[in-house]
Amino acid sequence: MTGYTSHKESIRKRLRRIEGQVRGLQRMVEEDAYCIDVLTQVSATTAALQSCSLALLEEHLNCCVTEALARGGDEAKAKVDEASRAIARLVRA
């Protein structure tokens, strides 16, 4: 079971909204929208993806990592390392 299972529908809604934003961006480019307007929408889409990523990360920390820490041992270290790498990827993005 994944950490976000209990919030799966909320995550799916966010992703559908983001998908709509990306389709809107494609339309804007097809219609030769003003560059700054397109960039503004790219920024909004990026922020929505970051927000979704943070929500997923929070679920992972609260569920998967917490459970592994309670069990201890190598699994706990592996989950913390995995979370650290995910955070690093998000920070670089």
C-alpha cells in the first residue's frame, strides 16, 4: 500500500487540473499567445506540480518512512535515504 492511498482522489484531481493547464499551454502556443502570458502559465503549472510533489512527499514521510522507522534496522535507513534523494531531486527541479 502506498502512503498516498487515502488521498488518492485528491492527488488525481490535482493531476487532472495540471493536465488541463498543460493542454491550455499547448493551445496558447498554437494560437500564438503573447510570450509573457505563456510564461506566466508555465510558472503556474510548475507551481502546481511542485505543490503536488510536496503533498506526495508529505504522505510518503508520514506513512512509508514513519512505518519503516518504527520497524527499525536497514529498512529504516533505506527509507530515510530514499526520502533524502527524493527531496534532493525536488530541490534541484
